[in-house]
Amino acid sequence: MKFGIFDHVDRSDRPLARQFDERLDFVATADRLGFYCYHVAEHHATPLNMVPVPGVYLGAIARATTRIKLGPLVYLLPLYSPLRLIEEVGMLDHLSHGRLEVGVGRGVSPYELNFHKVDPESSREIFIDAFDALLAGMTNDRLTHQGPYFSYSNVPMELRPLQRPHPGLWYGSSNQVGSQWAGERGLHFSTLGPVAAAKTYIDIFRAALAKRGGPLTVKPEFPGGTVVGINRSIVVADTDAEAIRIAQPAYDRWYANLTKLERENVAGPKITKSMFADVGEAVNRGTVFAGSPTTVRAAIEEQIATLGVNYMSLAFYFGTLSHEDAMRSLNLFASEVMPKLEHL
């Protein structure tokens, strides 16, 4: 069992430059503590994500760390020129000395896609075409790809990734169609949401992966060579009461950031069905861990057993959580929880 970090880098109550400085310190500490990977979200025109150009942010992270893997979870492929993204991936993989992990997705928010003039109804088709172009460019000296949305002919690939044939490819999904596609393509997988729904997506992914015969790129550090992960938010403190006290206002701000575009478009689709407005309900439904090291460890053990995951990406830093509280939570987890679960 391995543990990583997931981060929306959503808007806090502090100046953005200070927030970035604090995040760099936070990730550098996670690096020293032995976390597997630092994953960052990509969202646009929303306080849910203040690093909508993840390559710029991860370039800074790459130079502030030495061991921890890093990468978007996920790049929103319909918003990119595949050729430009191939070059960004190549740069980041070399800047990080081969530590890049590339998550891909189509974009869960129709509001954000519409801001970019991308039709949400066509986004899956655009995503698949972009993914095929990305894969072709990373694995060949020249890119030739003819698809319905992207076409390239004999383009020199001067910025191939350091890792060969390419960095690990991940897919984050909270629906059945995406979970099956990820398994069919052999990508590493991460999901979220309440336990019952997450188990459904994981089971679909595993079945599709088994039918395929194995992952596209093998990770020998994981059983079967494939990452099967779950994303959770977490606050660890000395007592359960203290953890809830710390988590509640920070979670309230994070949830407001998460739902801002929905609240501004009340007639539009709801995209946050797998999240809960109250932190207490979130804890009860398994999307948030909050408590003492003993409480958190027991809750994580239960989810590992129920879901059969071999990886958990944890959001330690969200909303108005202070830097001191986030760092305390991270250190408590690393010293009192992680060592007792890594054997699972």
C-alpha cells in the first residue's frame, strides 16, 4: 500500500503568492517524508483551482523536490493542442529527472469546457483523439496522427520524455464509462466518491483491465503492476474533536469553491453529486478522514479492505486550512499512520 498527495490548490484566505510559497514548503516536506506522488488538479475560471496551468506550477515543484513523483490528475486533454502538451510533458519529465506521472481526462465540468468553447457533448471524442495523438508523439521520433479533431504529419519529436517509452499514464474517473475505458487502455486508475460508488468504478476498471491482459506501463512497485487508487481528503490531529474543529471551516470553504460554478448556473447540470456539503456527512460517507491517528488508521484500513485499492491519494491541504495545521496533519500521518499501513 502506497500513499500520495492530491491537491486542488483551491483559493484560501491568504494572498496567492503566500499560498504558493506555503505549498512549495508543504510538498518539499511530503517529499522528505516519503510520499509516493504529488498530484495536482486542473480547473479553469473557478476558485477550486489556482494553478490552471499545471505545467508552470509543477516546474517549480520539480525543482523544490528530489524523490516524490509528480503530475496532473488530470490534464484536461480537450483544452490542449496535443503537440504542445507532448512538449510540456517532455520538459517536465526532464526537469524532474524522470519523476513525472501524467494523468489525463476529458473534464468533468461543462461550465469550464464551455468557457473554452469546447462542446461538453463532444468532449469524450475529443479527449480520445487527443490521447491517441499524445501517445503517438511520446513513443515515436516523429508524430503522424490523423484523427477527427487533431492531425499531424511527420512532426519531429525533439522533446521526447526522459522515461521510456513514456511516463506512467493515469486516468481519474467517477463514472462507469470512464472506468471501463481506463481499464481497456491499461492506464493506472484513481477514483473518488462514497465507498459504494467507488467500489463500483473500481470493479468495472479491474474487469476491463483483466480482459485487456495488463497495464500499458507496468509499475513493479504495485501488485499486478497497476495502480488502483482512491482520492480522499484528510485532517489528522491529536484528538477526533480537534480534527473536526480544524476540518469544518476549511472544508466549508473548499466546498464553496467546489460548487461556485454550479451556484452561478442554477439551471445547469449538477457535477458535485459525489461530494457532501457537511464535513460530518463526508466523514460518515467515507470521502473525508478526520480524527486522531488511531481513528484515521482504522478508517483507512476499512476502506482498503472494502475497495481493494493499493494506493490512496490524500488531500491534506484545502480551503482555509492554515499552513501550520496542514503541516501538522501531514507529519502526524507520516509518523503514526503511514508506517502501520504500508504492509497492506
